[in-house]
Amino acid sequence: MPHIIVKLYAGRSDEQKQRIADEVTKAIMTATGCSEGSVSVGVEDVEPSAWTASVYEPDIVAKADTILKKPGYAPA
């Protein structure tokens, strides 16, 4: 039962978010062999000014051992 949460800067359209969810679902199904009904995808908007405190520090820095694709940036 994979559940994926995609956090990104606010401002994407509902159509873009749906496309993200659709593509992530396909990738998870391909990589894991699970059915579409087993996958759920959430898309969360984050204001740029809140990114470091809301995402970078708690989800990337604090969980560095679980990050398999590390970002190529460091917040200012």
C-alpha cells in the first residue's frame, strides 16, 4: 500500500497536480508491481517562505538516512 506525498511550491494548477499524481502512480506501479488501487498520492502546496522550516529541515535533513534522491540545493 504505497502512499506518496509530494510537497512542492504553491502555485501549480489542479491539472498539473493531477498529472503529477498520475505519473507518480505509474512509476510506483512499475517499480513495485503493485496495482493502481494500492497506490495513493497526495500533493501538498508549500509557500516558498515556509519551505525550509516545513519541508527541508523536518523531511530532508532530519530524515537524511531515508532520502534516496538528495536535492541539489541547500536553503539560503
